[in-house]
Amino acid sequence: MTYVIIGAGPSGVTAAETLRKVDPVGEIILLGGEPEPPYSRMAIPYLLTGQIDEAGTYLRKRDGHYEANRIEYRQATVESVDPAAKSLTLADGTTQAYDKLLVATGASPVKPPIDGLDLPGVHHCWTLADARHIIALAGKGAEVVLMGAGFIGCIILESLVERGVKLTVVEALDRMVPRMMNAPAGNMIKNWCTEKGVRVLTSTKVTRLAQSDGRLAVELDSGEQTAADLVVVATGVRSNVDFLEGSGVKTDTGIVVDQNMRSTVEDIYAAGDCAQGLDFSTGGWEVHAIQPTAVDHGRIAALNMAGRPTPFNGSLNMNVLDTAGLISVSFGRWDGVEGGDHAESVDADNYRYTRLEFDGDRIVGALALGRTDHVGVLRGLIQTGIHLGPWKEKLMADPNRIVEAYIDRTQGA
Amino acid sequence: MAWAKNILRVNLTKGTCTNEPLNMEWADKYLGQRGLATKYFVEEVDPKVDPLSPDNKLIMTTGPLTGTSASTAGRYSVVTKGALTGAIACSNSGGFFGNEMKNAGYDMIIFEGKAKTPVYLFIDDDDARLLDAGEIWGKSVWDTEDWIKEHHQDPMIRVASIGVSGEKGVLFACVVNDYHRAAGRSGVGTVMGSKNLKAVAIRGTKGVQVKDYKRFMEATAAAKKVLAENAVTGEGLPAYGTQVLMNVINETGALPTRNHQTVQFEGAHAISAEAMVEPRKSDGKPNLVRNGACFGCTIACGRISSIDRTHYTVAERPQYQIASGGLEYEAAWALGAATGVDDLDALTFANFICNEQGYDPISFGATVAAAMEMYETGVIDDKVTGGIELKFGNERALTELAELCGRGEGFGAEIGLGSRRLCEKYGHPELSMAVKSQEFPAYDSRGIQGMGLTYATSNRGACHLRSYTVASEVLGIPEKTDPHSTEGKAGLVKAFQDATAAFDSSGTCIFTSFAWTLEDVAPQVDAACEGEWTAEKLLEVGERVWNLERQFNNAAGFTAKDDNLPARLLKDAAKVGPAKGLTNQLDKMLPEYYELRGWTSDGVPTNETLNRLSL
Amino acid sequence: MQRSLVIDPGKCTGCLQCELACSYDNESIFNPSKSRIKVFSFHDKGRFVPYTCTQCDEAWCMKACPVDAISVDAASGAKIVSDELCVGCKVCTVACPFGTVNYNADTGKVIKCDLCGGDPECAKACPTDAIVFVDANWTGLERMRTWAEKTDAGQQASA
């Protein structure tokens, strides 16, 4: 049995390891598109601050980890897939046969259609190569424009602040992290960042970039023009699925999979940021693009590939973000469900915010700012579908008592 | 080490919070908590001050061991000039607030002045701020605590607050922390209320360090073992709480009953620890839900109780159909034997209200008892009581007055004067069972002679927690003495008073002294704190603290004449029980006590004594 | 036989000696706020529940860690955070459905129970045996395990 995994991110690596656990004899080939050992994009912000070196970003730290697990890790870019021949064509013209294929190619940042985004000094923050460019340009006092205050943008924001740059954030929507936070929370994050010396422009778009005196001139739709030594583009990502064209693998916002992570083509599976997996909260199919989902996908896909049918219950969308010291989390249906109650507790002065969304007497989504203690119980509460009983009323009155609610309902006498 | 070495000074008049270093020279002489805060207090406050004026100060204080892993080391005290007594007041409380205060980095918080409008102090480690209490003024202790946790979005905040009784000037109001632990006596909550200070809310995350960790762990482990292996602290208190005493003291013939008219209560068993664990008829569950511990306590004597849901007090009021702080012995006595009420659920309800509205069940129950005697003898009538039939044994009168007192309304407001003022008001001062205006706790000094001297000389007015000679005279700890004899009691009282002052200055609970002596405390303090701490030095600290308190009271206007007991105890002999025929022989003990103390026959410390104690 | 922490809330008096022991062992200071075990108090029920990591087989924290900073200690079975490798991204704090991995802002790392290398201080400090360290095959553990399974993403995914 030959398993081929395209993509050496968290999903691909987890899949390879899971395969080895359940199939001691199969051949496992892990193809990565970048020259470094498998690493975590999640760790790049900490590389930018100098907290870790490049080796600190590696997904697995033990020397010889892949060899020890008899996982063949190779750098290769896949050009196309031929499901009939069960074969991949690689960029160097060679082919690679597979019995079971996992597509875990992740996503790539996209550039909005704006003039000047190809100029020197404009970078994404996605790969280790990008990180090296940013480190070179974002020295203390450098003027930096960050395009996009989504999740990725905000993760980078913190490290840029720590590097001591003069930072301007430009976000097209009306608040920060609009896909993870509602208006009150997003605006609290904005105020916090502003207080930390970051210039945050929401409802603002970059219209054009140009070179000027060896620097970049950034034009905004407000008419303002600002100079920058570095522009970081974090305006969104899309799944890496182009190479599947013609393979018959159906894609939508990502690769369409079933509950066993199978694509529409036999023996081809998908996992991670390129897969449109089952969402726990909605029962729909969505690309989450978060680390825990990628890992879940990789594990479940591998079990199914190895002949252990394991249906996936769906993953819970959740994020944790640290914007210059203000920690925020979001879980599941933080935007609420029809007919559900919600409870909210706001302390804007002290940057504390909690919002719970209910469906009947169960929590289906949550947002929290300024709290880290035992915050994981929100996942527990949501994903185990705990009926709150009398705690519903208590949480409606004070949504901060989630840990008590969880423990009382699960560790019952 | 052990001390945070930091004081927070809160000027309520100016609205400022400032830090200052702890005076370590004083710490070496007064250790902490009761001793050290009293030193600060007497240095800063005019002894003649009106307790309810802005010039009085109020100090919340931890001990050096508070916040460490020594058993029971979560205590804090409130030191001020008592609203009820006009004497030095030091009320000690357990729960978790003291630890939180220490963890936030404060040995002491000194409140001075008076806020223009109600405020509460919010502390998040170094961040201390006075905040508007407009929304909680008028709320109970329980609602205040809930409101603060909700408002600051942090269920882990610890709160000490006053209830409505403290706002309304009930003279024996407490400061209540953690819903049902209280700095209970002498009206320290009344002083807090007079300052427009509703609550202190703390989140402390800085931690507590000790000097020599290895030695500290050895010393605390050894001391914990002593507690675990002792019959009182290892078995009696965890199983039955202080209520283990109800039947014992009744049998001793020292259970003051119906305003000390007699010394045994026929309903004692019905309100005892044994009754609290009996399944009740309605739901088969006992009154006692379980025992609970204060911070760091390996004894866990706390009672957590529930009231029969069919009982008249709670049947229509689900908010009281919960588990909460249950009856301790003194409360059970004051609410029960003193008033002749033997309805355990009624007593438990009255106790809940005392906690909820923040006032002292001992002074409340004893004052109700005095009022009942005045009612039964026709001194006061229904017009005065607002229609309440104030007869001994009437549980509905008790629970109604509990609620009225909690709100400072109707005849409840008059009960809030305390027995001395109430009885004087109606022309019968002799019916007040109090010393220095503070009501007796649950031991009749005709049957336990040493307690007469204890009460008469207690620096904060009648109190069992200044020298608990019951331990020796009834329980035989550390050795048995005859409760009916006055012989050696002067020395016994002095020894207990000095040792107790040392325990109260350390951060540990006085209940440990059923098993520990200062020989057990000293190695713990020594391993935790800078300096060298022996049992001898601790005892000297205790004696110094006692004399310092005495000096303050003397300067406040108290004299030897105030070291006295009500005539009933000195002249009316016990009618029943083992002590039948006995009165308290205070006059046989007091002169000897003054002499042993090194005081003049007027009860004033001699210069020699002051010099010996470096005062 | 691997041993595990078994907690019986019925025996807990809420004294917090476990939190003191834990914080001192891990942080060299008595500081309940830094304890990896936390006693939750339900004051109107008279219930105290000590709560910490069960070292669950699913190990969501470990799987979610993007930088391999959480590993299994072979001897004790504990999931241990490496301070050296942890970057403080906090993904494990949301991934753990028990909420027993917490972020320590002072150090910029996460903290969780590591069973003190196989001899947990909390169990030693507990005066009432509400926390004991015994053979893992114990019914009390099943309660948390049940919830662990309910959270699991794949129905038969205990690979």
C-alpha cells in the first residue's frame, strides 16, 4: 500500500503519523512544497519577534522523526493528478504512483486587484521565506502598513508591534477581525491597539501603491497618502486546489469531501485548509483554516485511508488571538442562531467582554475578550452539547460563570 | 518574606489610594494582623475619637502566615474602635478574603476619613481604586458579592462587604466575606458603613513567599499532623463543628438560657450538632449539608446547612432554599438558648439573615433575649415592638426581628442598638448581659468561673475569643481545671489572653490552639518570616499586644470599674445543674489578675510593666 | 500499572491546600492563581470540586500544538509542556475541552498539570483524600472520560 500525502503542514504531518500508527507496513510519502522541514505557519509571528529561530517553527522537533516513522518526506510540487492511472505528475516531470492520496495542500494568500502589489517591499506573511523578508525590512522605527486586520493580519500585528515598527493597519471592513469578532469586540480590539500606539484605519481601503524615493507610497480611498518601508498583505487566503483541475475532484470553496474525508474521486481524500469539511455547529461544509481542524482532518482522513471507517463529527470553528496583549477567543456560532438567546457582559474600560449564544439551553457559540482562564471549557460546553438546565438562567445573568457551569454540569454529584 | 511588606492607605475623604512600606521594626515587635494593626491604629487614632466619626480609622489586616500553606493560614482581621463598645475592636475572619488580600500584595489596608457618597474599593494586585457603590448601597452582602463579581466579570474575585444593617447603623454590624464568614463582633461593620465604604473586592495573583521553604514545609507538615491526630481538631470539629459544645455546655450547667435567667436549656438537644445531622421528616435530609473549610484549613469545622423547604421561613422564598453558612455554637446559643427558641430551622434561617445582612448573631440574639425579658415583665409592650409578641420561645418573633434588624427597620432598629443601650433606654440597664456594651457569648460564668474573668477583662468587651478558658475548665486542654473554682484562674486567663493575642497576630486560626501551643506555631513563623521566632518571643508579643490594647482602652476612658459583670451573674446563683448555688466570684480573681499583669489596683499597667514590654 | 489523579468532590472541604502545594512546586511561590489544579466552589450547594487535567488519551492540547511543545511523559503518562518549545500561541487553551491548559501572561507560556513527575503534590497535600493518586483503572475517572469521548471529533478515533 502506498499512501501519498501532498502538503506537509499540520494536517499532512498528522495524517502521515496516524497512518504509520495504524498501518505499520504501508509506504508513506509526504510531499512538501517548500524547502524547509515541515513547519508551522502559526509559529511565524514568534519567529518575527525573535522569540524562536526557524527551527522553533518546525512541526516536529525530534531529529530523524520522519525517518524513525518511516515517512518519506520530499520536497516536490505537484502539477496534476491522474486518478485513472493513480499517479501524480510532479513539477520536475517525474511521476509518483499512489494507492491512496491525501490532498493537504493548504491555502495561499491572495492579492487584491490593486496596482503596485508586486513592488519590492510588499510581502505576504505566509512562508518562512516571507518572514525573512519582513525581518529584513521591519526594523525598529520602520514605517509599516499592514493590509487586512483579519485573523492572520492580527497575529502578525502583535509581532510587528513588538519589533518596534510604526504600524498602520488598513482594514476594508468596519472592525478588526470581522470574521471572528462581532462589532463590540472588534471595536474593543481596535481601541486597545490604538492605545498601544497602532494606527488602525477601519472601513478603509488601499487603492494604489507606488514607489517614491526608494520607499512605498500607499494611497488610501480616504485620499490620504502614507509612506511605508514595508507593506504586509494579509487580505485573505484561498485553498490550493488549482492542480486538481481536470482530475474530476470536485471543488467549491475548497475540496468537497464527505464525512469520511473522501473527495468525489475514489481513493483521493482531502484534509486541512484546502478541504471543505463538516462543520460541527452548522452541519454544513466549510473551510475553517485553523490548526485544530487541520489536525482533526488529517487524523480522520488517515484512519479512513487505512481502512478504518471513521466518520467525522465535524470540527468546531474556534480561534484564539493575542493582539498586542489583549487575548480574544471565538467559538462556533458566535454570531448566534435563529431564535436563540444570548448573554453579554461588557466592560469596555477594562477590555473585558463575554458573549454566549444559546440554542435552547445549550451553548452554541461564544466570544470572549480579556480572559484566558479555563477558556477551553467553551469548547467542551459547545461540542458536548451540554444541556445547561438551571445554569442557563445563571449564565444569562452572568455569562462569565462558564467554568462553574461546565464543572457543575459534567462533574455532577 | 511572609509579610508582603506593603500597606495600602485609602483616604476615603480625598478618594486616594497610596502604598507605603510596612514598618518592619514594628513587625518584629507585633508580628502582624491583630498585633501590628493595633500598633498602627493606636499610633494614628485619638483614643477619644467617636467610633462613627471620619476621624476613626478601620484597618483590614493579614498575618505573616496568611496565604501560606500553614494550616488555617487564611485569616484576616478588622481593627478599629468598635461602634458597639467604644473600645479597641479586632474581629477576625476566615474564608478566602484574607488570602486574596495577601496575594494582592498587602499586609494591611488602612481606611481613613469618610467618602462623600458610597464607594467600594477594588483591588487587582497593584491596581487599587475607589469605585462608585451607588448601585450596591442598599443591597445585602450576598447581592453585593454577586454584583461585584458580575460587574467585574470575574467570579474569582473575593469580597468583604457590609449589608444593609451596616449601612443603617445597627451597632453590631459585621464585615462579611465569602458570603458567610464574618469579622463579627463589636460593630466593625458599622464603622465601615459610617465611612460610606460598602465593600472591598480583591483579585490577588502575586503570591506569598516564605523565608526557608524546606524548613517551612517540615514545620507545617508536623503541625498539620498534630491537628489531624487531636481529638478536637481531628475528629470533633470536622464532624460536628463548634456545635459539638451545645450538649456539653448544657450538661456542665453553663448554657445561659433566657437572658441568663437560668443555666440549662431544655431545648438544647434540638438545636445541637447532633440534631443538625439527624434526617428531617419532610425530605429525609439533615440540616447539615457538609463541612467546609476556610482557606488552607485542614480542620474544616465550617457548617454548611440547609433549611427544611417546608419550613415557614423559606416555603415561599426559594432564594433561601440553598446551602449556606450554618449554625456555629455561639450563634445557635444566642439565637436559640438565649431566646428560648428550639426550632433548628428558625435558628438556621436567622443565621442566614445575619450573614446576608451582615450583623453579629451573638449580640443580636442576646439583645433579643433582653428585649424578651423586658416584654415578659411588662417593661415594653406591643406598641414598642410593633405588634411582635416578644415572648421567650417565640420563633416567629425571632425570625421577624432578624429580618427587621437586617434592614434596620421598626423594632429591629432598636434591637440594633445592642442590649446595653436598649435596656438603658427602657430604664432597666441591669437586664443587659454585657461587658463594655458587648453581649456575652455562650458560656455562663457561674458555671465556668474563669470565663467571668475572661469577659470582665476582655479588651473588646465580653468575648470568648480573648481567652477561651473553657478549653481547660471544661475540655481539659491543655490540662483540666475545676470550672467551679477560682483558684489559679487569674493566671490561666492571663496565659490564654497572651497566647491568643499571639495566634491572632500570626494569620492562623485560634481553633488550632485546641491542639497547638505556641511551640507548634513558632517553628512555622520562624521558617516563614525574617527574624528569629521562638515560643517565648511569640508569648511576649502576645502580652505586649494585650497591654497595648489595654492602654488604648484606658486612654479612651475605660477604668477598672468597667472590668465588671452584670449583677445577675454576681448575685443570682445558678438554680439548676452542676453549678447550682454558684455565682461568679469575680472579686476573688480580678485583684490577682491585675497583679499578675503588672497593673495597678486600678487596672493601669505600671511603668515597670510597660518598660519590660518595651511599650 | 499507570497511576492517575482521582478526585472525589464528596470528600473535598475546599481548603485549597492542593492549590498551595501545586503553585509552590511549579512556581516556587504560594499562589493559588498559578495553580494547575483549581477547586471550584458551589457555595449555594455546599459543593467543592477540585479540577485539573485528566491526562486524557485524546490529548487535544498535544495534537493542536503547532510546535511540538507538548509531549507524553513515558513514565507517568502525563502530557507535559516544554517551556523551551512553547511559543505561547494559546491554541491548546481553546483546543482543550476541559479548559485545563491555561496561559500564563507572566511567562508567555501555557501551563498545565504534569503530575509532578509522577508524585503529585496536590494529592500529598490533600487532608481528606479527596485527591488521590492511584491505579488508572478506577471508576471515578470514567466520568471525565465520558465527556472526553463526547467531545471527540471522530466517533472511533482513539487510534
